[in-house]
Amino acid sequence: MSASSDPLSDFVEINRRLWNDKVDYHVVSPMYDVPGFLRGKNTLNSIELDLLGEIQGKRIIHLQCHFGLDTLSLARNGAKQVIGVDLSERTIAKAQELAIAVNLSTSARFICCNIYDIHHHLPLDQPDELFDIVFASYGTVNWLPDINRWAQVVSSCLKPDGIFVMVEFHPVLDMFNYSYTHIEQSYFNQGPIVNEFEGTYADRTAPIRNQSVEWCHPLSDVIQALIQNGLRLDTFKEFDYSPYDSFVNSVKTDEGFYQIKGLEKKIPIVYALKATKSK
């Protein structure tokens, strides 16, 4: 961990640079398998599909969508319209390219912005413009300092009786050091965590070095923020595996999932929830 003069005020630009640098390596990585997606592969996992349910004809907003594979998979699965949002202009440009490549540019579009500013980009004060589903997945809230403001964004995007589906890496992981050999951080939010690493989780040999600013949000903070902003928790699940090989010292299970070596079946790695906005 390294020091930063003012990571709270600089976090958007620091993390934007991080994701701008990562995207070219992610697009060509086996983890994301863009060639498979272009051939018709659905990138959504059973964890999120089970919670999303039937999405035929639905309007969906996908917060922090990276370069849009899951956003476009939602459109492929029958959503009427899907909007992906991300702060990195290079990831959004790549998402737009992919939407054209797979003939989904009419049902999927993308917005480049900090999600805290989404109301500047969408007419959320008009009931007809609200969404049936808000979706967030795998590595989202750890990039945000204010969890209550995030929950306000989720609620403001949803129609009454609309649903929020979230699949996220478990905050227990944030307690560990990079190699998951010992606990280094508090489980609770103690302010910004500033790191600097070489490479990226999808290509550890990538010749890039970036600073990042993240926060640990315990489950109680996430759930309470949603409740306080008018959402009812319907489903909550924890899993001892990840669908993605995004950790150092990972091991592959017989089912094709990933756990952390030495901690197999001992810690939660992913959690998932479904919540409904009150009328």
C-alpha cells in the first residue's frame, strides 16, 4: 500500500486511468474470451441468471459494466433495452464497437460517466424512463467511497416494484494481502485503500503499472444502504467460489470454479442479492 495526497478527491481520475490501461489487455485475454462472445457465447453466470429470472422485454441498466460483455449478453437474452455505464472512456468505446459487431447497437447502448453522476445523463425524473432491473456484477462497490450514495443511484434508476440484482466479490477478500496469506485490512470501512500493482488480474504479465483507490464495504453497510433507500431484500446468498480465475494462488474446482489455495471451502468469495424497490 502506498500513500496518496488526497485519494478521496482524486479517486475517479486515478481509477479511470487504471481501467483505461487495463482494457486492451482484458479484451485479448482468455479470461474474457471475446472470440467466444463474438461467436454467440453468453457471458452471464448461473449465479446472476438465477436471480435475474425472465428478462424478456425488460429495460435494464448495468452499472460499472467494464467493456460491456455482460451488458450485451443481457440484450442477447431478450432484454428490450440495456444501458451500460462505466467511467472509463476506452472501455465504453470498446463496448460500443462490440455492440456494432454483434448487431446489438439498437438494443444496447453505453454511457461514460461516474455512476454518481448518472442523473446528468438520463432523465430519471420521468417515470417512463425508469428501469425494470438494475444490475451490478463482480467488482463494483469496492471502487466507490459512499455506499449510501450508491444505493441512492440504484433506487433512483428503478421503477416501483423494479428489482436490483447484484453479484459481488465478498468483502472478506479485501481483508487479505495480495497473495491471500494473511489478514492485512479491517473488514470494516476505514477509508480509502491505495495500492499500486503491475499487470492486471486477467493478464499478470501485462506491462502496465497502476495506482488504485478502493474501499471495503462490509455486508451490513451494503444491505442497510439499500434498505434505507427503499429496497426490500428478497434473496441473499454467499458462495465459496468464484466463476473467474482472478486471484493469485487460485485453484480450480472439479466444477470449473475457482477458490483460493489453502482457503478452499473456508471463506466466502462471492455474494449475491436480489432486492425489490417499494411502491
